[in-house]
Amino acid sequence: MNIRCFQRNFSAAFPPLVPLQLPSPMETHLWYILPDEVKNSALLNQYSELLSPCERESVSRMRGDQLKKRALLARALVRTTIARYQTNCQMNPRSLRFRKNLYGKPEVEWRNEDNFNPPPLHFNISHTSAMIACGVTVNVPIGIDIEENQRRTKNNIIAFAQRYFSPYEVKVLTAISDPEVQRQEFIKLWTLKEAYVKALGKGFSAVPFKTFTIRFRDTTMRKFHPPESSVSEESDIVVESSEDPTDPAKNWRCALLEVAGSHYGAICVEKDRIAGENAPMKLTVWKTVPFVEDVCVSGTDAVLVLGGIIEQ
């Protein structure tokens, strides 16, 4: 386990973020923070200083202290995560600017200067009341989603699935007799479908859940192992387009995780032509409290691989 602790003098200027190399082709970095573990008001105030005036105003308009806190942590996590990566100059998390694409997906708005070549960095964020996560890739789009594994649905699962899921997915869920197992499999499917739509970056209205199918080829649970270990031989998560089976979904690679014992996490990235179509997804996961502590949890019980081609 790799643990780095920084000074806790929150009233002083921020210590510099430990720099990281950009992810390699087909490599995904996943950072997550647990809001309940961030209780220092001075630290939260420091995070607030990282935000733009518009972001601070947006946070202040939210109702409820917990909602404001999660919104603040989400924005601070994105800014500090992106600022870690080595480019041709040091990056101040406060100076980062963001924009949204035509469909509302956030992206970095790099400054346009002669001596600055912006990195081909992509990111995506997801959050629940108990966890906030940010995924980072280079060259290829990424979508992530996290859901609490104890999440309960008010609706009947099968009735809800019939409304939003593909016929194949409904059939799979209907065949599960154990209500608890059925609920868990429903959440896994939902998490994967959200990650795929977010990776496409076209919005949920442009890619309804019913227009594609998630298939599991293998449901064996595997733990993370060091990079020198073996790689699974075939993908156990397949995305199939119901409308066009010849293209869109086959260009994407997905992974399903259990994170911190409390959440399912799904990652979807476009296949990198440079790395090769059959290249496995490399994945490194950190638990963080920005400027305070970063813990690499890959290779621990905090991260269980439930599916996908993952370099182990």
C-alpha cells in the first residue's frame, strides 16, 4: 500500500500536490473521497478557495449543509485531481476552467497560449451521498458511475426494468428468484449503463437505456493484483447496441468494481487505437483527502474487480 501524508496546517497555503505522470494508453486512474471523513471546517474553507466565483455561488444556493458539502468536495476533487498530472508546466487547481459540451458533459477548457500544449486528458465524475469519484484517461473518453450497493428502489424492480432496460436484461433479471440477488444485479446493470451513456457524452435523452444491452460473459469475482500478474482472457462485460449491432457499443470497454465495500463502480472507456483494440484496461485506484492524504488502494480489499478486461 502506498501512503503519502501531507502537513495538516490548513490555515497556511496549500502544500503542492504530488505530481503524477499522465495515464498511459488504456490506463484509467480512479480517485475517490468519502465525505463523512472530511470534517475539518478550515480544510473545507480552503477547498472553497479553489472554486471559481460561479462555482462558489452555485454551491451556496444549494439547500442543506450536506448537499453543499458534497458539491464543494466534488468540485475540489476534480480540480485537485487534474492539477496532479504533469504537463509542460505546473498547474494550479484554482486556475483551471471548465466548460460543457453540446450535451452537457463537463470538460477542461485549456488556456490558449503559444507555449502551452494542453494534454489530451479526459475526466468524468460521479457521486452518491457517501462517496465522490473522479476518473481520468488520456486520448480516450471516459464515463464512470458509482452507486451504493445497499441502495433500495421504491418501485418493483422488474416493472422498473421493463420500462428502462432492454428485453434481454429484463429476461436476465426475471430469471433471478432471490429478491436480494435480483436487486444487486439490477444495481450493477444500472451502474454500467450510466457509465456507458456518460462515456458517449451525448446525454441520456440521446442514448436511452433501452437502446443498448449489457451482457455478462463471466461473473467470477476477482481481486486486484499487481500489474505483473495475469490478464483475463476475454471480456466478461459486453455492450451491444439494439439499433446498430455493427458498431457503436463494440468500440468501448467496461469494468465493474466494488469500492470500499459499499459501492459498485462502473468505468467505460473508448478503445485506444494506439494501445490496440484488444489491450486490457489498466486501472489504479486512490482514496484521497486532497492536500492531506492519498492512499493507493489497488491490490487491497477496498477494490474488488467484478468484471471486465483488467490488467492484474
